[in-house]
Amino acid sequence: MYLCEGVIEVDMNAEKTEKISFTVDDGSTVDFYVEEQTVIAGITYLLVSESPDEDSYVYVMKDISGAEDKEAVYEMVEDEEELTSVFRVFEQVIGDDDILFEE
């Protein structure tokens, strides 16, 4: 589980990719770059990468924040069916040539 430090507004039309810091369960901090954001059935998903460069691994993160959480709480999507479905949405939004999903 990742705790997002601060609130991030993702501008879908922005040319610059937002860098976002997450605090991991062990207290360490991990930085990701938000490539895209989507909402499916009321759940916010982020497509994040390790680097703003074109050749980088990407991950899908799911907002699991509760009403009592002061900051956004995210987890990596690990369920294969959910991951495939959400990733297909990101492929449509971004464009098939810009992103490659390896199963």
C-alpha cells in the first residue's frame, strides 16, 4: 500500500508529467510519474512510470482511500483481470502506439 504525500491534481492536457511521491508501508519514499488518470465505476486509477523517459515500465495504481483518510491511499493493481481491463482503457486513452501491455 502506498500513501500519497499531498494532493495531486492531474491535468490530462498538460504536456509535463507530474511527479508524485508515495510513502510505502516501511516508511520509505518512492517517486513515480503520473502518465494518465482515469475513473472507472467511481474508482480512480493512475498509470504511473518510474521515469519520465519514453522507455520505462508503467504500473497501474488504484485509489483505495477511505472517507477517514486525510491523504490519498493507493495500491498496485495485482489482480490480472482488473489489471488487463484497466490497462486496456489506458491504451485507448493514450493511443495504442504509445503504450505496450505485456501479459
